[in-house]
Amino acid sequence: MIDEAELGVRDPKGNYVPARRNDFGPLFSWPSRPAAIAKWFVTSYVFSWQLLYFGVAVVVWFVATPDLDTMASLRPGWIGFVLVRNLAIVVAWYGLWHLMLYVRKTQQTRTKFNAKWPRAGSRFTFGHQTKDNVFWSLASGVPVMTAFEVVGLWLFASGRIPWLHWSAHPVWFIVLMVLIPIWRELHFYAIHRLIHVPALYKTVHSLHHRNVNPGPWSGLSMHPLEHLAYFSAMAIHWIVPSHPLHMLFTEFHLVMAPVPGHSGFEEVEVGGVALDTHGYAHYLHHKYFEVNYSDGAVPLDRWFGSFHDGSPDAMARLRAKRSVAAVEA
């Protein structure tokens, strides 16, 4: 069982505040520390949630993807199969986290950032946060991700875009796979800042930000236009020579990574082991809106002045920034 007191404290409102501060790792630190980077790459980049997402992509490619001859033409049969397969994966992944943490409440509120549980509210579709999140995830998110996947598989299978084969380019094959999470961060930061522009925020992104107290299903709960922008990260494989497995890794990174980040917990207990969700940075984004537009290995928020590490100093800087903005307005 997690000993919450060893990891953080509860503030006067009962919300959990981790003692550990948000950070980006040593990849872009200066002066460069090669030994630290090598250790971080193995222990925090490769052996992380990303390894699971890659494993799912491998299984899907070899076990649950139609053959190339079938996908060479756009036909309802195999497209429907891919849609149902994706629906099953999303329901299983998101549903497992929700069942464990929010239905059975296996660890109660230990390391839960917001001590409250999802509730009913008029701002939510169907009047409840969970129903709202499930609806938008399944009715919009899964069809949009499937559409990008189907187009990509068809382009590969029909020979309309070049393949990067392992046998011919093993080094580039691996390098490209390693770079996919970095591409995800760059793409996500760019579109995330864009949809925080007031006009787009009001009409598009505000749907996602209904979730001030996010849960697992909140991760994929977005406006259809935001889903289009979010899953467009897959389209790079239509341009950069790659393999369908690269595209699938990008896809399942996109669809699975939001769950730990939106779980609402800093640590989750699985089989007596505590696993770090790395969710605090994004929780602060949902709480304060204008910080931590991305998180991971690339310190984009630090470079562009939107980083909040969870410290009192960071909170003071945010308040000062808001005061200046209020005066200027």
C-alpha cells in the first residue's frame, strides 16, 4: 500500500500535493550530462509507459490487422473490423483504470490530487462527468483515430506511400521508433497552444476543460475538431518514409497515454507495486489552464514561459503574471 505521507502532503482544502517537482529529465540540460542522459533514456524513456504502448502496437500489427491485399482497397468489411478493434482496446484500457480507481476505489484517495470524485453537473453532456467523457471518447475519439489509421493503412497497402523496411534500413527503423514520442510532444504542444487561443478555446477546447477534476475517461473527451487536430500526428507517416508499425505506435501512444496523465492520481497501486503516472503536470494544466501545455522529455513549457513545477515559487509567478494581465486588460 502507498504511504501517501512519504510522497507528499494534503493542502488545507484536502488536495494532494506531491513533494517531487515536475521536471523534464536531462536530455536538454546544459551543460550536457551524457551519463545521466543514458541512464534516463533506459530507465525513464524506454522502460516506461511508452514500452506498453509500443507492445500494444506490435500485437495489433501482427495479430489484429487485416492483410495487405485486403487493405489495398477501401472496403467496409476491414474498416469495420479496425473500428471495432479500436473500440475494444479503448474500452478495455480506459475502463480498467476507471473501474479500478473510481468504481472499486482500490486505493481510495491515496495520492489523488483532488480529494473529490467526479460528479453530476449541468455543464456536462447527459449531466454527469463520466457519462460526458465516455460519450465523447467513444462517439468521436475512436471514429476519428480509426479514420486516420484506415487512411494510413490503405496508403501503405496500396503502394501510394513508400515503406521503410527493417531489412533495408534497420538503424533508421529503430531511430524513427525512438523519435515518435518526441514528435508526439512537439505536435501536441503546437496544437494545444493553438486551441487555447480564445476563439478556439471557447468553441472547441472548452469541452475538454470541463474536467477540472479529471479522471481516466477525461483524457480522450474532446470536441470532434480537437480529435481531428490531436490524431493528425499520425499523418506524418504519410509523408516521412516509415512502416505501418511506426504509425500504429504513434496511434496507440496518442490514445493510451492520456489515461495515466488524466487518472487524477500521482501513483497507482498494481499488484502491490506503485506505478508513477507522471500526471501532476497535466493536472495543474486542468487546474490553472495556462500552464504545462505539454510534458515529457522536451522542456517546451520552460522555453516558452508556461511551465509550472508545482512549487510555491511557480504559483507566485503565475499569480503575478495573472495580475499583470488583469491590469493590461
